[in-house]
Amino acid sequence: MAAWFGVELRNWRNLRRLSSAALGAIVHLSSTSVERIEKAERSCNAELAARFDDALDAGGALIRLWRRVEEDADSQRADADRVRGTSDAGDVTAAVGRRAFLAVGGLAALDQTSIHEVLPRIVPHELPRTVRPDDLDQVRAAARNHASWDNQYGGAGMVRTAAIGQLAWAASLLDVRCPPTLEAELFTAVGQLAIVMGASAFDAYEHAHAARLLEFGSECADRAGNWHLRATAYSWRSRQATWCGSPDAGLTLAETGLVRADRLTPRERGMLHVARARALAKMGARQETLAAIGHADDTFAHADEAEDPAWMAYYDYAQHHGDTGHAAFDIALLPGQSPALAAARLRTAIAHHTDAYVRSRALSGTKLATLTMTTGDPQEATVIANRALDEIGQLRSKRAVSDVRDLLAASARHARRPYVAELRERIRNTVLT
């Protein structure tokens, strides 16, 4: 029946004179996935069948045929279970190992009171019987898309909600039969999506969920033996711990990420040294913070894009200067400390961030406005602040709102100046309402 459905799908596609790529674009699949469904090499589901039917104007023919496929699958399920039971011993062992990972580590990090809030249940027939390369491509694409949305719009609202189902499906693949040659890629892809979602939850101030998702991501990285993904996970775990008022834990996590630094790229080492710097700055350790920034600069200077995994693309020249600027900001406000380093770093970040990283640019802008309002010209600070607020208005980022609250507090000393009074009123009316 699945083969029949595939033939009919191809017939309808040819009738409408659509390529597999064109049809895939309409239903949000790759051309390879469409072709594999047509060959009955990849599973479909009722929702996807309905999308195919609508895209091809099949008048319900594909929907009705898919119901027959599901009826056939129900009758064959017992046989399929017996086939899986006689599969290669190595595959069985691997599947058992993945299930143990989910039970003991992995998703067990999401306690029973919150797991259903974070990840919905997945109906078994929505999952493939065997993990295939295009399944991993879908998980990687979900991670890329979510990271892009998160950077542009912040971690709250539709951005986070849209990815929850994707992560649930991806994590459920860990309980599906997987060829040994794909297992490391599977854990890497699922871990990458979990880390992206954890960072997004961090931005939305869903800190308990963020911590669990980032820990799950680091466990996936360990299981995959992927030191690069592990570095990213520990960087985010460090940053979140520091933000939540535990810089000592943040420092420990950053230094844990630097274990076997010889296996990391210069960009990854620089990223983790910046995480150290941000933790040290929150602890008020000026000299140690400056030394950590120096280490970060030295290693980042040797960064080569060709050496880094695709997910490290966000940590570019602008991001490095923004992150070091945030670390320098925290010590710039200490007695006797010059704001010059922090101001220079933040200005560089603002100037070089593209529109793909609106949130990062807005965060650096708000920090620079607060620094300038505190240590420099309040009129200049107001100009910087208004530019940042133009972008923050587009975001759903609670981190950005928190920084704006700090700016509001810093501006209180100049509240009698008309332009500062207008800025404070704008903050109250458009950002904090």
C-alpha cells in the first residue's frame, strides 16, 4: 500500500508538471524526501498526505489512499515487530543503548513534572522505522531555521513554540532503529537542535527548561564523541549560569568545556575563554577578566571558517567583540576602571552585526547606551539607546528587556534633561508594558 501511495503521488506530481523539488518546496520537504516517499523508502503521515493532496489539487484522492496505507500498516505491525526482532545483533545492541541513554541520561534530565510541557508526545506512526540520512537532514535544518529565527526575533513567542514539536520528533529518533554508521550523526543532530532550543529558552527566561535542554545537548555531544558540539553546549551552559547569578558555576562550566582544548578549533577556544571572562567579570575579578579576554583574542585571531562546524558561523568578528564587550562592561563600572575597552568592543559589534543578528546588535546597543549614560555624555547615550530600542521593539527577548530595565535605572540621574525624560517615557510605554 505504501508503494501504491508513492506511485500515485508521483503520477499526480507528473500530471501537475511539478518537479520533486518544486513539490517539496510547497510542502516543506527536500526533493530527496519527496522522491523517497514516492519509492516507499521514507514514511509519510496523514498530515503530510493532506498537504500533498492540497498542493497537487488531487481532490482528496491522496488522503483517501493514505487511510488505506495506515490500515495496511496496522495489520502488518506485528510482522514488522518480528522482523525487527531478528535484525542484526549490532543494531539491536545500539537501539538498547540509545533507549538506556534516554532513560538514564538524556531526556531524563527533563523531570517528570516538566517533560510534557517541554516536549509533547509523539505518535509512533509519525516516526520512521529506521533512521535515514534525510531524517538527520531534517533535524539539522530545524536547528538552522530555529537559530535563524531566534537571532532575528528572540526566543519567546512563536519562535520557541514552533520548535518544540520538532525537537520532540528529533529526540524520539533516538528510540528508532539506526544503522551504526549514522548513530554519531544522529546524536550530533539531536544535540545541536536541543542546544539551539536551550539557548532560545534562556533568552525567553525559561531558565529551568533551558538548563535541562542544554544539559541534554551536552550529553548528546558526549554520546556522539563530538568535541565541537560539546564546546558549544558548555559555552551556553556557562553563559546561562553566569546570567542567573551563579558565576562560579559559570566559570566551572566554561573550564570544563576547555578540557582537551587541543581538540577544539581556535574559534571554539576563544568562545569558551569569553565565557570564562563573563563569569570572572560578574565575580568582580578585574585582572583575571582582562587576562581571559586576552586569551580569547589571541585564540580567535587564528580562527579559520574552514575548520569550524556550520553551527559556529554565528560566532564571527562581531559576536566576539560583542561578547568580550559584555564582559568588559561588567568591570567598567567598578571603581577606578576605564570604560574605554567595553565601549570600543560594543561599538565594533554594533557596526559589524548584520540584520541576521538583530538581537545581538540590540543587546550590544543597550549595553553601550547604559555605559555611556553612566560614564559619559547622556545625550549621546540617548541617541544610542533610541537606535537599540528601534530593534528591541521587533524582538521577543526577555534578556533584551532586562537590559533595558538596567538602562532605565542608569538614566534616572539625568531624568530632568528633556531628551532623557523622553527616552524614559518611551521605555515605559513601548518596551516595559
